[in-house]
Amino acid sequence: MNESSKSILQMSRGAIIERVDLEMSKIIENIMDPNTKATEKRKLTLTLTLTPDDNRQTVSISTTAKPTLATTSPVVTALYIAGTDETGQVTAVEMTPNIPGQVDVYGGEQEPAATLKLIKCS
């Protein structure tokens, strides 16, 4: 290539490379996010769409950079169905590994597990 020749990626005053770098930073953030699976594959798709005019002399080029990121890991909990009260509402208690009133590692007292009131639909 001579000095005046450039890669298509260098065209548009460097905006194509800038877009790739921007999306790469999103991918790196996603890799470093502890809420995602570390080994899940990420992908960057660069699409160049070339549209020539009727005379085939001018070609319009549209570029998009699209990242495919890892999804966040699911948040899991469990409920224990404690029963129904006199109004027919079901009470569910979140099953957590704590003992209400016990001192936690920070010196504070553990709170009781959250309860969920479910309205019975008839």
C-alpha cells in the first residue's frame, strides 16, 4: 500500500475504529462484572453495509459495531409457604441461612427473613 492508501477501518476520520474501541470497552466491563459468568463468550460484530448509486461511482458505507455480552447470572432464592391466615392470604417466608437475633460477622444483629403476603385469587 502506498502512503495515501488506508484501511477501510481508518476511513470516516477514524470513527469506525472509535466505534470498535467503544464497544470493546463495554465487552471488557462485562467480562470484569462479577455478576456474569466469567467463561461465557462475548462477541463483537462489525457490519459494513455498502450501497452503490445507480452509476456505480459513489458507494455509501454504513458501519455498525454490535457487542454480544454475557447475561447476568440469575439471582436465586427460595420461599417456604407458611400457611394462610384468617382472611385467606397465603404467607410465604424467604428461606435464608440466618437465625434472627444472631450476631452477624459485622457485629450487627441479623434481621428475620422477609415474608411475602400473597392474595388468594379465586
